[in-house]
Amino acid sequence: MSNRIATIGRYTVLEALRTRLPLLTLVLIAILIGASFFVREIAITDSSRFQTAFYAAAVRFATAFLVALQVIGSVSRDFQDKGLDVTLALDLPRSHYLFGKLAGFVVIAAAVALAVGLPLVPLAGWEGAAIWSASLAFELALLVALSLFCAITFASLMPATSFVMAFYLLARAITAIRLIGANPIAGADAPSHQVMQQLVEALALVVPPLDQWTRTEWLVDAGASWGALPGVAAHSALLVVILTAAAVFDLHRRNF
């Protein structure tokens, strides 16, 4: 079983290499580093802090989109080119295919997180950059599992990508939405506000607060702590398991 999963994972990584994902990542890093130097030059004070904050925030969102698109594009190609049909015809359980793809994509996400974190070492020090990069790797692993689930469920590039990015933006903003709902300027006692606040609180139970992960202040305020990573890792692992189980269930119900 492990050999089959490892083989699929290896071919998933090879596919990323052949589709020039490393080159695209390097181009992305180069563009954002250049843009960060521009931001540094126009900053009046704390130019280094502005440069670090801009690069970290921009590259975090860009890598999330890049990894999600890689996952969804790869699975969509398997559906459209009938590669999945051929794979499953070799007496391979559907769950093994999914676990292999997940393993390969998680390796890719970790490599991307490491690559984009390296430019932060001279800006924020190796410890802050290492903690930030590790948190980003866990965040990307969560997006990998979500993208894999959406790619199987929607079986189409555009709806799956739109759902993943909408979920990601909501997860980044859910804490702010909760604060706004809990402290309204007016109409706090209105029934409509109470209903909306309860809906937001219910939504917060299933949407991870990604604004607490991969925080830019870890880099600019030297507030990074290794103690922040176990909670992020546990939360990410739990959501990856849930999303993978849902993807396995959805893949088993599909007809090929």
C-alpha cells in the first residue's frame, strides 16, 4: 500500500517540476522582492519594516493561490485526460490515489514555503523566517487538502478555484468579521443583527482563523515563538484529515 501511495506522490512532484512550478515560484519571488525594494524606497520611516511586511503579506497570498491552482489543475487534468480512469483500472484503490496525490502536494507546498521564506532571513533573521515559513507550510497543507476536495467535488477548474480562494479570504477575515458583529455601532438589539451574529459565530466554528497563522508581526516585531507552531500544526492536521476523508467519500461515490 505504501509503495503505491509513494509512487503516486513521486509522480505528482515530477508533474509539478515538468509544469515549471519551480520556475514560476522563482519568478514570483523575484517580482515581489523587487516590489518590496520599491516599497522600501518610498517609505518615509521604518523602511526595512515596510519592506519585510510587504513581501511577507504579498508572498503569502500569492503562494496560496499558486499552490491551490497547482492542485486543482493537476486533478482536473487527470479527470479530463482520463488518466484517473487508467490508474484506477490497474486495481488501485481510489483512496490510495487520493493519499498519493495529497502526499505529493504536501511535499510541494512545503518546498514552496521554504523557497519563499528564504528571502526573509536577511530581513527578519533566521528564527523569525523559519517560524513564519513553517506556519506557512501548515497553512498551505490545509489549502492542499481543501483544493483536492474541491477539485474532486466540482471536477472543474474555475468553480473549484473560486471556492478555495473565497474560503481562504473568509478564513483570513473571520476574526475581524466576528469583532465587527460583536461591537456594532448601532442596532445591537435588532433581531436581524442577533441572527447575523449567531450565523457568524456558527461559521467561525468550521472556518479556521488563518489571520492567527503565518503572522507578519512575527517578522517585523521580533515576536516569533516556536510555541505558536504546535497549535497551528494540530489545527491544520485536524482539518486536513477531515477534508481528506470528505474527498475520499466523494471520490468513491463518483462513477468513472
